[in-house]
Amino acid sequence: MEYRQLGRSGLKVSALTLGTMTFGGKARFSHVGNTDQAGATRMVDIALDAGVNLLDTSDIYSSGTSEEIVGETIRGRRDQVLLATKARFPMGTGPNDGGLSRHYLMRACEASLKRLKVDHIDLYQLHEWDGLTPVEETMAALESLVSSGKVRYVGVSNFTGWQLMKALGAADRAGSARFVSQQIHYTLEAREAEYELVPIALDQGLGILVWSPLAGGLLSGKYRRGQAGPEDGRNFAGWPEPPIRDETRLYDIIEVLVAIADEHSVSAAEVALAWLLHRPAVSSVVIGANTEAQLLTNLKSVDLRLNESDMERLNAVSKLPLLYPYWHQAMTASDRLGKLDLVLLEQYLPKTNAF
């Protein structure tokens, strides 16, 4: 296993993280998976044996059941593993049973600690933006949790670029706990994070954790153009994430994935995960699985080294059209672009500058 710094923090995390959204299978999360306690313990055993040192969960996963199962799986070996969880989504029906207010975050953290059966959370993440709570209030609440010892590090998930910078600015002005990571959706099929979030991660020293790196299984190689996908897949079961806006492009990506996988004698899933591990600022890729076979396959991705030709082919088939002002910068500002700009723009630059 490879270990990487989590942003600018001193914390080292495994390049692969075990995601636990499949643990529990209650209500709508049954569309994702329904791994019971015995199965979850086996998954965690396999992951730890492979060198994984970070488990990622959330209070909302199966209404807290995932956290309860995770807590049971690590009983007696807490020191071997880092725990990451999240809060923001409603966990009750009351007006203050969700969001990022100080009132709710303090309650949510205590509830997660109880379900996990631990005295601290290593990485506590804001699961989604809350446009009704002043960001200064949210960041002050996170500082209180860190100062109290209940949380070691704080992170964020699913924020836009301006929301992320607003939160970081509030923390910097107050001298309070700063995000060390952002957990984002980022795949060959969904590269929108390269517009703002990846450059921000590099500029602000945030480690990237990637959720749903196989696009809900769509990049596993099981879905092919003109063929029915597996009936146990998330999309077949009605899980809406991620949205697919261009099926032609998706299957073009899959065809290149499968071709490169065949050349390396590996699975398409391994290639898709390895591509992410080659991308800037990525600290860890969160992998989940419904079966031991899937987990073992995904774990092998950390050993796959893609060559320059592989990366060029994958980047070419998956690149998105440039939004404004990026297309204008690519056309007219190529003489003054820095390395953060080039994360997105390098592959779009014209051969000659027309201006």
C-alpha cells in the first residue's frame, strides 16, 4: 500500500480508503448495498490486511447503521485505523435536526461518537453546503470540536469553489481549524472538479478524497455499449448518482478503459481507479464493494502504473468542453498561465496563440 499526506496536514492516509455506504442497507441505501455485520467485518479485515488505514462513513448512511457497524468492526483495533465520518443531512424530523449550525454539529458529532463507540473522530467532514447558516458559525463549531479533542482534523464534501474558499477565509480570519481535505466526486466520466476544485486543492493545501470513483459501477467494465448492464448495479436499482448526461461519451470512455485494461491484463475498474491515483492533489480514493471479489479487485489498483500513452488516451476521450472564462483563457492567456491553471487548461491549449 502507498501512503500519502492528507493535504498539508501531518496525517498520512492510504492511497485507497474503504468506503462503508454499503454497510447496513436500510431504506434508500438498500439500492447501494446491504452488507451486514459479518460481511462488513470481513471487508474491513481484507482492507486492513492490504494496508488500508482509513475508513469513511457518514451519519446519514442507513440512518446511522453504517456507523454502528463500523464501530463494531474496529472494536479492539482502534489504533490500527483512522475514522472519517460526516454530518449535515437531516437525522430527524425537527427543524434543527440537520444543517451546519453550531447547535446541530455539536449534537451530530456526539451522536456519531456514540454510534462508532470511540472517543474521537480522526476526520470530521461537512457532508454538504448549508446556505442558511453563516459559514463563520459553522467553522467556529468545528474549532470547538477540535479544541475539545473530539475531532482531530476537519474536511468538507460537495462544496462549490466559492463556498469552499468562503469557508477557508472564515477559518483563516478567526485563526480556527482549517479544512485539510475535500471529498469530491471525480471520475473519468465526471471531470468537472478540474474547473475549480482541483486547482483550489493544490493552491490551499487540501487533500482530495474521491467518492464513487467508478461512477456507481459504470466504469467497472460491466456496462458496455448496446448491452444490458448487471441487474445488481446501482443504476438498475434506481440510485440516481451520478447523473449521466452523455451516454455516447460514457461508452467511448469505457471502450478506452477496457482496451487499456486488456493491454495491462487487469480489469477496467483497476484502470479507472489508477487514473485517479495519477491525478494532482488526490490523497486517497474511496472504494466500496458489495462482494469480497470486487474489493480485492479494487485494492489491486494501487499497484497499477499507467504510462504516458495510457494517460493521454484516457484524458483525450474524457475531457470536457471548456466553460467560460476557461476557453477564453486557453485562447488568449497561454503566455501567462501558472501550474494551477494548467491542471485544467494544458490539454486544451492551441498550438499557436492567435492573439
